Amino acid sequence: MLSIFFLLWIILNGRVTLELVLLGLFIAAAVFLFACAAFGYSFRHELDVLKYLPLVVLYMINLMREIILASLHVIRLILSPSRKPEPVLIEFDSGLPTEFQNVVLANSITLTPGTVTVEMKGDHFTVHCLIPEFADGIGESSFVRLLRRIRL
């Protein structure tokens, strides 16, 4: 997090000088210490995040792949004169233990074209799908399988 704060400082300043680097290190450290004190953030959490970083990157790649594939399916549905949307609401339990994992799943479903998370209560989801085929296997999707391995 400290490095992200510092990198953000450099990007927002647009130039790199010795004064800006030193001031940026000081401000980034102050914001990081504030986050630790106010929000209970810790270096231990930093290590947990680094431990799961490869899985997080894999999840992001999977999310981009699913967004592209779903976009192509929705385009095909829109351009097809014979196929009309048949909206359906489905409910399922994700089985994910943490609120963080369930929120990430809900947002991933909503980011994927053709599906919207209507409600999330614990690990119980209500999802609107543009056509019934989009609902097939949503409770055991690649999102759920990867999120089960990420324990933040």
C-alpha cells in the first residue's frame, strides 16, 4: 500500500524531482500510517495481499476474458433477428465464506455483460440474466472457483 501511495503521488505530480520524491515518500508514509491507525490496516495484511497476488492477477485475467466473451454473446443476441431476450431471475448460494469474496463475486457478475447482481445477502445471490443460458452454471463459475482460493 505504501508503494501504491507513493506511485500515485508521482503520477499525479507528473514530474520527478528530488524534492517531489522526498516529499512524496514522507506523505505516502504519513497516509499509510494513518490508514494503519484509523482502519486497522497492517503490514501483515500487506504480506497476505502479496501472497495471493498471482491468484488476483489470474482472477483479473479471467474477468477480462469473461467480459469479452459475454460481450460477444450479447452482440450476437442483439444482432440476431430471430432471437429475443428472455430475461430471467435466478437465485444461488455461492458458498464463499467472507463478505469480501461475495462482494467481489457480485461486482464481477455485474461487470459481465448480460448479467446484473440484483441482491446479495451473505452468500445468497439474486441475479438478472438477459437470457436463461447466461444463468447456466453461474453458482459454480470460474469466478467462484478462483475466489475460493483467495482468502483476504
